Amino acid sequence: MPVKESRPCFFTPPPPDKADLFRPPIAAVASATVTTSSWYVFLEEDAESFESLETKGLFLHRWHLVASQHVEAGRQAAEARARELADSHVPQHVAKRLEPRGRPHRSVFRMQDGTWLVRVRYGYAKTHFRVSMGELVRTEEEVEGGLKEESYAPRGGLRGLFGI
């Protein structure tokens, strides 16, 4: 199965004399492998933080990857595991307020792209999280790049302090 290279829509090709600067090293291309149908389930929680900007306070929300789990049995098993997580996961923000036999209110939504969006509320604590799944289609091993010999010179004193 050929690997299709995709570029963002704002990418403009480099001029012909600079084209070599945009090519990945041959060692990095050689280490890329295409895998056969490997599915994962991802759990992301809302990470709320409070920031103060001048005299106003702002609540900022962002997704935070909490867990990822490899699912051996394929796409259907990944879908089942994602649904199970959507039905049972309790975010830490709500879990720390939960009574011993308490159960939070939960609204589970299946989105058009196949992800699960879940709103959870217990008393005054409320938050949301999402569960998604994805197929691993390519991995690439890390390749350490070496420094050019002329660019590495130990610097000390004022040369090291001011970068000259």
C-alpha cells in the first residue's frame, strides 16, 4: 500500500535551487514503515485554567490527552472500547467530589466524525471529555541529527554569554 504524502494547503513549493533543503534525510525516509491496521482509542479531557489578563479573569479551555490505548482486535473492537469509555469514565475533576456510592449525571453524544463527546456533572462540578479512535497508518523511528563540526565550538566566558 503506497504512502501518500500530504501537505498543508498553504504550502508553496521551494525554488529549484532550494529544493534539497526541504527533502527529509535519506536515513529518515528509510526508517519509515507502514503498518497493517493498528487501532487506538484516545481519551481527552477538558483542561480548564484561569488566567488573569490585565484586570479581567479568563477561564481557558483546551483538550488534554489523558490516555491512549492500543486495541488488538480491529476497528469494531476499538469502537466498542470507545463507547465503553464514554459510558464509564469519570474525569478527575468530578471524581474527587464524588460520594462513595454517588454517580454523576452523564450526557453522551456521538459526533458526526465518530467521536464521543460526554458532559459530566456532579453537584457544582461539571466538565466534559471526548473519546476518539484512530488507525495508526505510519510510524517513523527517531533519527538523531549530529551537529556540524564547524558549528560546535565550546564557548566560555563572554563568548558563551553573548553568543559571539
